[in-house]
Amino acid sequence: MRTAARLGATVLGLAAVLGAGWGVGALVGPVGAPASAAEHAEDEDHAAGGHEPAPVDTGLPAGLAVSAEGHTLDLAADALPAGDAVPLSFRLLGPDGTPVTAYETVHEQDLHLVVVRRDLSGYQHLHPELAPDGTWTTAVALQPGSWRVLADATPSDLGSGLVLGADLAVGGTGEPVPLPAPSSTAEVDGYTVTVEGDLVAGQESEVVVRVARDGVPVTDLQPYLGARGHLVALRAGDLGYLHVHPTTASGAEVRFAVEVPAAGAHRLFFDFRHGDVVRTAAVTVDAR
Ligand SMILES: [Cu+2]
């Protein structure tokens, strides 16, 4: 079967890349838990009858490889200076080596870019601009250290979702930051975000997110990119990537169905919009 053959080849390729000490069992699995159209009425993509393309199911976590399905993430530079508004450019190269210029829109954007520090201490979720020649550009604000660039997109020629990752070095002196201890709450800009739920590897776990300000539940979260919040889970150690959209959102609660493929510490980044400002809260969760 095509999938099995491809999976075998991918596992071998990845094992070669990662080197010894990485059993296949240690790798996490398929990603994405898109909400159904009925549960996602505020999403214009869904309301328009569009279908969220299924991620390519390789049985491996997304974002670990720079190439997959014939497509390659090609950073214009693999090192950047630190700073507040440094241009970051890249292309997605198709099977014939030419830049992809046609993309399917998913959650109101043709490409979602996550730039995360290797130690998970820095995180940005950005929406770069596409030039006609296939070059994506955005401004990043990065501290010195090792970063990972994760491009989440659906090239039209492929017709399915792809998450590719590449390393980016940011110059200067930067100390690694230890991963914060597991916690169910995070503070951001005067908002308290509570994340409840047990993550169990290989099982769908319900995660309930609540946002409060000054002790008062926030019940009027605004839609952001077609949903009442976005959750990105990145596994500590390899930055295996999982992007989840809400199953339901009502009142002060946003619920997600999260299936992390393997146990271990994960950093959950919750993007939410309130008062026309998008903020991100992050908590560490241990998956059993
Ligand atoms: Cu996005």
C-alpha cells in the first residue's frame, strides 16, 4: 500500500536523520483534530462549505522534517540577527523544485507560521505575505538562541496539509531557559488562562480552556482566524507539532479534543482574541 510503503520509507529516513537512540515508538503520531463544520459555525471557511484538508498521515509527528510529500521548506537564511522586526523569508519548493505559489486557505490564511525557540521559551504564530514568485516574508522578533520555523500550509498541488520545519540560528548570547513546571494556569497581560484536562498519549483527551480577567470570567472571546481560540501543542525535546481547533466554545469555555501521540512534556500555546488584541498563553502539560 502506498501509505505503508511511504511510512516505512519515512521512518527509515527520519531514523537516519535523528540518529541512534530514537526508537520508532518514541515518535509521536498523526496530527490535527479539526472541528466538524457543525461545531464550527463561526468559521467562514466551513460556513462556505469548504473542507479542511486532512493532514498527510505519515504516522509521525508533524514539523520534524524539512521535506515531506515532495515539498521542502527553504529558508532564505538559516541564521538571523536578534531584534524586534527582522525580516524572515522562505519558500515552499514543490516536487519539481520550483516555489509553490498556489495554496488552499485554511483558517482564513494560506500559511500559518510558528516560530518557536528550541527550549520553548519563545513562540510566535504569524501569517506571512506571499509574493507572486512564491516567497513568503514576515517580520519576526527573536531573542538569541536556537529556533525552529514551522510552516503549516496546504499547497494546492498536494491538496493535503503539510507541516515542515527548519532550524534557524539567531545570533547573540542567549542562555537556554528551563521548561516551566507543569501548571494549569498562565498569566498574560492581566488575563488568567486556565487549562484543564489530562493528556493521555494515543487517546483523545478533552482540554477545557477558560479565560478570566481580574477574577471575572471572560465570556466574549472574539473569533480569531475562524475559531474562538487556537491551541498549538509542541513536544519538549523534538518540537513535534500539533495544532488543534475548538470542538465547542460557549460562554467562558473553549473545549478542544487533543490527542497527543506520545507521552512526555508538552508546551501548550493558546491564542485568543479579546478587545481586538490577540494574545498567547502558554502552559506546560505532561502527557501520560
Ligand atoms: Cu495561523
